Amino acid sequence: MTEPPATDKDIVRTTCPRDCYDGCGIVVHRRDGRIARVLGDPAHPVSRGGLCGKCAIAYNGVWLDPQRRVLRPLRRSGPKGAGRFEPATWDEALAAISHRLRQVVAGPGAETVVHAHYTGTCSVVANGFPNRFFHRLGATEVEPDTVCNNAGYAALEYVYGTAVKGFDPRTARDAAAILVWGCNPSASAPHAHRYWLPEAPGRKIVVDPVRHDTARAADLHLQPFPGSDAALAFAMMHVLRREGLVDQAYLAAHAVGWDELAPQLAACTPEWGEAQTGVPAADIVAAARIYGAGPSLLWIGQGLQRQPQGGNIVRAVALLPAVTGNLGKPGAGVYYLNGKGATRGMDLGAISGAHLRRGPARTIGHMELAAHLADPARAQAFFCWNMNVAASAPNQTALLAALSREDLFTVVVDPFATDTARYADWVLPAATFLEFDDLAGSYFHISLGAQAKAAEPMGESLPNAEIFRRLARAMGYDEPELQESDRAMIDRQLALALPGTSFEDLAAVGTMPVGREAAVYFADGRFPTPSGRIEIASAAAEAAGHGRLPSAAADPRPAGGRLRLLTPASRWLMNSSYGNDPGILGKLGPAAVVLHPDDAAERGLAAGDRVVLRNRTGSLALDLAVAPIVPRGVALADKSRWLDGGANVNVLNPGLVADMGRSTALHGVEVTVSRAGAAA
């Protein structure tokens, strides 16, 4: 039987708010008021009718499956970790949660309520508004970016005064070269990999220890050993100085500290760089010449700074645009993230409502989370929303033990019964982005999209903001900010970013660029640093215990038969999201680790063997794959698989802390690899 043709009412255009560079356009087809299919928007300038493969599977899979969703509040009915619950009403849930919170506040204090959140959704209201409740409560926040990119933030703020105002991708048409350092767009920005990079006229250089699809497609791929990126940057600057590609006039006018750094470059020859990094000297020279000729763009990936010297590495790499004058003009710039405030004029601080705090802000880092939750004196209650800490946080064995505390009152807010939810006293059902209005913006492209509601929330689920409005009422909080409507917040932010544009206007087209032409940032040569200039030498960094200048030092290579373990994002997962979708699990296949052929041979291993990765923190059994896509001495395994009662790579991560921003240094973990069943 032929289906009737879809009408305008059957189609909703919306924008993906996920933790991704692309910010894809989506067209939702409805039937009888329910979502029938989720497709890419053919009119969207970035995704061009295609969704990322993983998103297409999940949005048409678990997102629409009532058997997989949490449909009503759930109250624990078995031991923590068992995942046994009974349904409850919203009134029962809100009464029980508010009662326990009032007990904690009156007793050990509000600071013993800990809340962790991140990028389960990046839409403006759903990601920011719940913080108002926790600010008013006086809770301790697990600083979100410490699990991801905080070292890079700190480093770039020392050099440029900001980490959230990068180049506008539209300026690629004017670039003679694009240098992608420590990022894998083929996994984390599929449409940039598919369209933006190939269509940009300039030559492409990729610096990454892994020979991923974007690296294979580049004109030049440099493959340094992990932890040696600063040495590579110094060797490139040596070449730039030797060959007259340093923009002395730009440095004199807009930077401080070049006179201190320049003498240190003399010893950093390409041959020295090869010895430090494993990158052939000739490739170092070639990369420096291509980049230095300019105009050039530098894309600094977040994976780059997840290393023990991650902050120092980013400081060193970030000097390349300054040294060559590749800033403040078309086709030039340095990009880490494009914040909605810095590049679109939005006031995200107003959404989070820090002014509601009645005392000092209290934060911890994700690297401290397991120890903090294990201590009853510091943690009496734990809220987890917009993330799945059991799968994504380090020191996994200790963290799961802490979450098993019977006296740790735990609330999880999520659309799905995650690994973390298994340890909750209460699970509150959150709506997905397809079920409420909001604003979404890529952290790459300078645009803003309407996240338009395509269906009613499934079951009794509610948008994040409404859940925390109800909790605020249950707590008796009377501040009007805690009851502000989503639409009021959306309208106010739209007026800042796209004056004169209503939500309906935006929803009609899906996504709008902010600005008709490509933005050129820092064209006036002024930077938000203490000196107003680029700070090659930073007094602020020195005062914080870092070097006044970045260092060229590389991490020591692993010894004693150990390998350096890299655990980047999978092309089939969005952090840990989608890890419960059967279609995604089929694409992922069995969890595996990749070794260089020489490392496998040295250990008497062959592809397909079952192997065990071990260190002092834990052990993990994986299947073995063998391929020359990583340097010798490196093991490669994807992060963020769901545990399902077992473990993932975070069982091997002791919570290594980077040199800046108390951020993760997970790419510094070392392991031994041996055949399963062999003596440890």
C-alpha cells in the first residue's frame, strides 16, 4: 500500500545539538504525530542532506525506541549497580529527592551535594539552565571541561587571552594551507572531513600519531610519537626562522617575548626534531615551508592536550600563527573552539545563573571524582546529568566502588538507563533534543540553529530545564530565575545573536550564519591578554608555576616493555552516547586494541589474539588488531564504550592530570600487552 504524501505539518526541520564540530541540519518526518524517520536536511550548508553515520543510526534507533528509553521516574529496588528499579510518580520522586537534599543541606552542608554534567546535549537551555538550581543550592560542581579540553583552554588563554575565538571556517577559501594538529575530523567532524577540507583550495597538513582517514587524505602527514608535539613545533619554528618566514614586523607590533624565545630555537634543528619526535627531518622542513608561506589556518584539536604536558604542547603549537603573522587577515587564524558567546554574541552566563550562588563557588576536577565521591565527609549526594560518568570518567574501578556507597544519595537525569543510572537511587527521565525547543550552535561553524520540537516527550520524560524547575519548586526556592521559561531564554539569546530573528524564522530555515561574510578575528592586532598583545612569554603562566616560555621538551618514551595507550573517540560513538544502540554495537564490533606490526611480533602476538592490557590501575581484555597506523611503542583503543557490567579503557586510567587546568592526561597512560592467560 502506498503511503500518503507528507504534508508540511508532517515535516519538522531541526538542528543537531550533539558534542560535534558539524552542527548538522535534520529533517524529521512524522506520522500521526509521532516521529517516523530522522534524516539529514538537504538545504543545510554543512551536512548537505547527510547525517553523520552514527547519528543516523541512533536517531532512528534507540532515540525512538520506547523499550530503550526511561519513560517515568524510577526508584531503586535492589543493590546499587544491579540496575533494579520500580516506577514512581513525579510527585513521589520530587518529594523524596527534595527531602533528602534538605537533610543534607541542614546537616553536612550543601557543598556535599556534588553534580557532574557535560555535553549529553549542547543546546543552550538544556545544557545551561540546570546550573541555576545547583548554584542556588550551593552544590559542588565537577568542572565539566576537566574531562576533555581544559588544559587547552588554559594554554591558549596564556598566549592569546582566549580559547573560544578561532578562525571562521568560511575563510578557508583564502587559505594557502590548513594545518590540522591533534584532531581527527573523520571521526569527530565527519562533514568537515567530507566537504570542508577537500573543498578548501589550500594544501593540507595533518599532525597526529594515528594515520586516520583525514591523515591519509592530507598532502602531508607528520606522525610524531605522543608527547613530543612541543619539540615538533620548536623544530618547525627553527626552520621558519632559518628560512626567513618569521614575520618580524608583526611580532614587533603585536607580540611580547619573541626576543626571549628566538635564541632557544637555534638548537632545535630538524634533525634534532626527528630524534625527539620520530618525524623525518625532511617532513619537518616541508611542513614549515608550506605553513610559513601562508596565509595559513591552524586547527588545534582537543585530543592534542590530553597529555601530561598538554598545556605546554598547546602553548608551543599555538605560537606558529604568531611567528608567521598568520592572524587577523583572510585565510589565517588559529582555532580550538568557537564559543557561542565569543563568536555569536550570546550570553551563556545568563543561562547558567552563577549570581544565584549564596557562597563561594566550589569545584573539583573529574580526575578527583572517584576519591571525592568515596569520602562521606565530602560527598553525601551526587547528581549526574547530561553525561555517563561510569563510562567516561577515569579510575573506573574506584569510581564504581564509590558509586556503590549505600549512603551516597544518587540521582541520574537521562533519557536512557546508562551505566551510571545502575547506581542511582532515583533516575529521572529526560526528553531528547527531538522533543523540545532550544537553540543549537556548532563549536566550529559560526552559525546558530533552531532545535525545533518534533514530537511530544516520550512517556513522562521532561526537558532538562523543566525537571530542574520542578525540583526548585519542591525545594521551596522562590527566585524567579528558577522558573523562567525556555522560550524567554531562547528569545533573549536570539536577540543577541541574530537581532530581528524570531525562533519561528530560524526554525523555518533550520540554521543561519552569524554574519554575511567570513569573520576575521583580531584584525586590529589587539588580544585580551594582560599586555593586550600575543604573549609568547607569559608572566601569568610563570606566576601559575609554568614556564614563562613554553618548553620544547618531549615526554620520556615508555620503558620496561610498556606501550603508550591512546584512547581517542570512536567514529561510531559520540563520547559514550549511542553505546546502547544495537545498530551501533554492530558497527563497533568487539572491543579491540591496535598495535604496530613490530610491537605485535616482539610480543609473539598476531591479529585476532585475545590480549590483556595491564598497569597498576587495572586490566582489560581486548581483541588484537595489527596495523601500521600508529608508531612503534603505541597502543590504540577507542574510548567510551558502555560497561554493561564490565569495564572499558577507563579501568586503565588512574586519573592522570595534565600540566594545566587540572585536566585529563588520558593519552599519557602506559600499559603492558600480553596474550590472555599469560602470566602478568
